[in-house]
Amino acid sequence: MKFRPCIDIHQGKVKQIVGDTLTLTNQHVVENFVSEHDSPYYATMFKEDKLTGGHVIMLGDGNQETAIKALQAYPGGLQIGGGITTSNAKSYLEAGASHVIVTSYIFQDGELHLSRLKELVQEVGKDQLVIDLSCKEKDGKWYVVTDKWTKFTNFEINQSTIKEMESYCDEFLIHAVDVEGKRTGIQETLVKQLSQWVTIPTTYAGGVRSIEDLETFNHLSNGKLDITIGSALDIFGGSLPYDEVVAYCEKL
């Protein structure tokens, strides 16, 4: 298990928000934290701590400049997502991203558009592509949600679909949207299932609030999944010491 850091950017600032409050109109967004520091500050911190495979997420329009500054501060050390398409993916790689992360571009009108995914693979290569399968639970199953986590697709996440999607990407990023940003603990059922299904590097996001949660996560996933933590960290206004998280994961 590796700790994967994150930099979430909303309206040009580094923030931590409750994921399922981020609507298409940006009204009633619940902000856990708005940083006084810029994105390169965090990117440099992660670089100095030798943390690799973290991600920069652009939450809406108007965040490109701030995101690129983070990539330039840590070339090759961060992935980037949020509005990635075939027309802009290469530009972010050229700006310093190790991978581009895609969701909404390949999930349109409630379903997976495989032709778009294949076009993106052709454009940037499988080895530089991360698929974000952000999901919510419905009727005891997991479904991908898109458009800032506001719309359910008909794409169910299960062993069969995971196997299919693995042939098109280098990694997965899985947001457990029901607990994202709420600091209420991890989605244990999802963690167990993902650890049984995936065969490529996979980062889980959502709900971690303590070292005990990390221990539970590591146990449930059998060390197979990586973890990212946002609003719970003290560097993002929470109470969980960032340095303790880094130290804990380094020992594993």
C-alpha cells in the first residue's frame, strides 16, 4: 500500500470539498477547506517527501493554470484529471503530468463510449492513462457517476467490467463518492471487492480520517490497493497529521 497525495483545485484555489455537493452550477458546494497556499506549495512538499503517483484534480472550469503550475513544480510526479479529452490530454503530459485521468469524456449519456476510450488510448498510450471509476452505491451495486458526481451511468463496477477496463489503462482511481470528503470512515465493502477484482495499480479515495482507518484499509485490501487522503489531513485543515501518514505508509 502506497500513500498517493492529492491536490484538488476549485475556482483556481486548492480546496477540499464534500464531493457529492459539487453540482454542475457550483451552488451549495460544501467546502471543508480552502488553502492559503498555492498548488506548487503542495506539489513541492510531495516531491520533497518522494511521494509518487499523486493526482491533481481540476473541479470545473478555470483551473488549468493553477493545475499546470503544480505539474511544473513536480514534473513526472503527479497525474492530472478533470476535463481530460483527446484534444488536451497531450498538452498536460507535455506540461509535466505522468498520466492523465479520465471519466466524463468516456462516459456520456449514462453509458461507456468505448470508441472514445480507444481514441484516447491511441492519443496518449495505455501506459499514461488512468481511468477514474468514481462510484456510488445503488441497489447494492456500484455504478460509475459522472458530471461532477451528479449523474449515474448504467456502468456497473464488478469483476467483469474491471477486467475489461484494465486492458485500456495503466491504473485506476476509485472515488467512493458516498463517503468522499465526509471523514466518516472508508467504504469497507468497496475496498474488499476492489482488492479481489483489480490486477493493476489502483488508488482508493474516500472517508479516511485516522491511522486506524489506514490500518483497517490495509487489512481489508491485503495491501493490494493504494490510498489517497484529502480533507482529513492537517495540511488540508483536518486533524490527521500528514507526516504520520507518510511515515506509516513508508513502513509497510
